Amino acid sequence: MAAGLKRLHALRWAYWQVGTRRSFLWLLLLVLVLCLLATLVWLSGRYEASQIQAKLEHDASEAATDIRSALSRNIQSLHAVDLAEQDWLPPATNLLREHREIMRLEWRDPDLQVLAFADTPYRNAVFQRLGRSSAQADVALACNAARRLSGPAYSVSYFMPQADGMGFEMLDMCLPILRSGQLMGYSVATYSLQGMLAELVGKQLIRGQSLSFTEADGTRLALYGLPMPGRQIYVAQQLVDLPGNTLVLRFESRKSRPAFFPNVLTALVGTMTLALLAVLFLLARDMRKRLEVEHDLGEALAFRKAMEDSLLTGLRARDLRGRITYVNPAFCKMVGLPAADLLNQSLPSPYWPPEMAEVYQQRQALRFAGDTAPLQGHESVFMRADGTRFPVLIMEAPLINEVGKHTGWMSAILDVSEQRRVEELSRTSQDRLQATARLAMVGEMASLLSHELNQPLAAISSYATGSLNLIKHHAQSGDAGAQATQLLSTDLQLAMGRIAQQAERAGKVIRGVHDFVRRRDQSREAIEPRALLDAVMPLIGLQARKLSVRVEMQLDPACEAVLCDTTMVEQVLLNLSRNGMQAMQGLAVDMPRLLTLRVQPVISSDSSGWVEFAVIDQGVGIPAEVAAQLFTPFFTTRVEGMGLGLSLCRTVIEQHGGVLNFEAALPRGTVFSFTLPVAGLSIQRLLS
């Protein structure tokens, strides 16, 4: 009782700690909400800034496109200017009026000498002070590039000072004039960079922004427009690629920093108030539910303790060093030791048999070296406090804590000594039942002997009668010639040899049945399928002549030697052949009576290493009601039969690991087939 109260006080203290930690978590949640609001305000400003920057990038891209398109249109307009000297000036003047960005148009010969020129009407001549020769080098470079490209080329920009103390940043565009592949001269257009910004870029793009051409290092060449006042500067740059020159187009915009939403502070205070009320409500509810949960947990612990005490399976928990950290009463009862003698004890464990302690310690070290336990249980031997040993079945799994860390191993242990005793009793009873069944089969074996010995004894009788007839015929003929005597001797030797073979066969049948009753394994040897057929063909042929049946053999040369009890397999072939010939006795006289003995290897991938023997007749077939009981002992459809032939055949084939089957033959008759293993097939594979 005192231990229970102590455990309950410890549980309450743990719950108080859990409640304090939960309150801290709620306060932390409130701080996170405030941080989230601040983050949202900051992200909104960042989003607004990104929108402004994206728009500026888009405007810069459109401005660069406008400049390139306008320059391309100017080139097309220059192509339309006639090169006749008297007709060149009017269209050139009109072109200058339409395009304010062009300061001067020149018509030059192939040697770059000026043939005619026109200045813009909107300002004084830009080359009036320093003359055109000051920029001759830039024009020459641009025209040389244009001649190589067979198209327009632009010079680098240069500064041209004016009389009023001002100046322009300018560049020249040289366009070669070709007629039938011959260079006729050049059209040179001088552009003002500031004029290009003012005239070639859409006005809606420049509104509220400054637009300039700069060099790669940021030096400003020309500026147009003034940005709106603001503390935040947004810049976007685009490259204007021209043949022979590349200009950097710079857009600049000034905006004030994104302002806070008018109601952000109000929303912040309101959110904080709601969050605080929610936290207070949840804390109050948590305090109320904590006592309920504590009571429920106490009942759950009591139920768990009662459940563990009632288990018949031993439970054991070990840490990563192999020391026991928990056992249930069933385990203590199993090993006969109290929990105090088992917990936190160093190895070897007190329930390990001393003679096995070293082996168990090595096995445990190997198992704890990995992170996984065996998927199936393993058997072991434990020792009780009185020294008795008993077998156990151990099922082990990793012990994972609440944070997913591997802290040890949990084992479920079953005492299987009673199970082993029951299994031994069952095995003994099974042996007795088998012995009783074999004794009961002695009567069946007696009938079987009379059934199986009929054929060799009948053959012996036939050969003996034939021998007597030969002797009697020789005596009556009175022919005492040497040749006749020799023929008689040869026939008698053959007949006597057959009699000896069949007598030996009858003896083997008796020994085989005797060994079967005494549970001895039959001797098996490797033999060619041809030898099995040759051994039974004399007896089959003898009965076939009596019943007017033609026998045909079909032997596949690919068949390997089979491993079998020769006598028993020959008896199976004789029984199946005799049944097949008897099945054709009811046929009409004019119908063919053919018995086929077929031997071929089994080609199925699951049955490779087997040879199939088949006996095929052309009889009337087997009715369905007879087929259901065909292999039942003592079931027969003939008056003189005993119903043991097919039952014996199936037993013999199954002892060899094969299968005896039958099926209907086409167009009529029945096929009885069985399989035998080839001589190279392993015993393990045969038994499986």
C-alpha cells in the first residue's frame, strides 16, 4: 500500500511538471503568434517591393525592345532614300524631321568621302564647332564593320561638345549601299543617345522613372527623365545589343518604403488579447482535466499491473548493455527467482545454465551489436533456481522510446517444456498408430502377394509346359540327329532361363513386400528405361499374343537413366499393360487393338530431372463413376480381380517420389502415366 501511495505521489509530481511545461508551451505559442504577425507585415512589404522591382524589370525589357524596333525601322527608312545627288537631300531632310533622335544624315562614297549631308532642323549643327573629322575614326570603324557584315553597324559612343558649353553623347550607324553586289557607298546616321531615350521609348514607360544609357562599369552616358522622390531606390538594367556596339539601358525608380497597413497595430493588439484569453481558457481547462487524467492514469496503471501479473508469458526488458530493467511476475515464476535478483544484474544472468553461459554471452554480444532482432523466435534453455533446465521460446524486438530512440530490447518468453512433452507423446502415439496400421496391412499384403505372384508363377508354368512339350515332341519324332538335339538343348536352356528369371522375380516380390511390412527402404539402382521395357516385354508379348493385341514401344533417345527399385517398377509396368490389354477385349473384331508403351523426359521447368512412362490403350475408356474410386484398395470392375493392382502401383510410384495419373486418350482409350527421377536427382530434391 505504501509503495502504491509513493508511486501515486510520484505520478502527481510528474503531472505537475507536465502541466508547467504545457503552460510554458502556450506562452511560447503566444510569442510565436506575435512573431507571425510581424513576419506577415514584413513579408507584405517585401512582396510590395518585389512587385515594384518586377514591374521595373518588365518596363526595362519593353524599353529595350522599343529601341531595337525603332532602330530597325530607321534602317528600313534609310534604304528608301534615293542615292541620286539631286534627289537625296529632300527625303533625308524629311527623315530628320520625322526622327528627332537622328542628329545628322550623310551620304558617303566607298572611300568614306562625304558626298552629301543633312543636319537636324531642331538644333544647331552638332559638328559646327569641331567639324566632322573629329569622329572620322569612329565612322571608319563602323563602316568597315558594316562592309564585313553586309548590313548596318554601330560605332562606339563618343561625346561631342557644343558651343554653349553643353554637349551630346552620340554614336554613328553606318549602312552599306549595295547595287547588284557592288558597293555604291554608305549612309551614315548620327544618333543622340539622349534623343534615343526621349524618342524611341514609350512615354508611358518613362513616367515617374529615369532612363539612362550607361557603360559596363556604370558610367552614365545619357539621362532622360527624373524619378519620383522616395527613399527606396529600385534599379533594372537591360542590354541593348547592336551590331558593333552594346549599350546598357538602366531604369531607376524611387519609391517610399512600403507603409504599414493602417489597422496593423489594432489587429496586433486585438490578436494579442484574443490569444491571451484563449491561453487562459485553455490553461483553466487543462488544470481541470489534469485531475481527471491523473485518476484515469492511476486506473490504467492498476489495470496494466493486473494484466501483467495475470500473463502466462514471461516479459523481460533489457538495456543496450544487456542488463535487465524489467521483468513481470510470470518470468520470475518461470525461473524461480524474485525480481530483485534479476534487475540490474551483471552478466552472466542467474538463470543461464553455467555450461552454456559463455555461448549465451557471445550470442547476446552479436545480437546487441546490430540494431535489429531476429524476425522469428529462437529457442534456448534456461535454468530454474533449483538447477533444473527447461526449454524456452524467445521472441525479441527493439525497445523504442517516445522520441524514436533505441533504448534496449523487449522479449516475450514462453516455457515450452510442456509443449515438448506433448509433442514427444504425440510422436510416440503416432509411431504406435503406424505400427498398428502396418500390422493391419499384413492381411492386405497376403492378398497382395497372391495377386502379384500370379504373373511370374503363370509365366513359370507356361515355360515349364512348353519345355515338356518340346521334350515330348522330340521323343515322338525319333529324330536323334545332332542338329535336332542341339536345337532342343538351346530351346530348353532358354525356357529354363526364363523359368529361373520369373522364379527370381517372384522371390523379389515377396522380399519387397516383406521389406515394406518391416519399414525397410527398398534398394534402388540406376537403370536405363530401355532395360526396364526389355525386362517386361517377354511377359507382355506372351499375353498380347493370347489377346490378339499389338504392342508398340516409343522411346525418346534423350531419356536418362532412372533411379528406382527395378522389380517394383517392372511390376507397375506389367500391371498397367495387363489392364490396358484387358480394356480392349470388348472391342469389335475389326477394330485395331494397339497397346503403346511410351517413355519421354518431362520438359516442364518445375519437373525437370524426371522421366515419364506412359501405357496407352485403345479401349472403351473409364466411366466417371469408376474413375472416382479407381485407386481405392479392393475396388474392381472384374469378377476375378481383387482391386489391389492400381493401389499397389500408386504406392510404389509415390515411394519413388513420382506421381501416377490417368487421362482419356483420343479418339478413345486411356493413358496411364507415371514419373521416375533421373539417376542424378539429389535425395533432398526428391524428398521435397
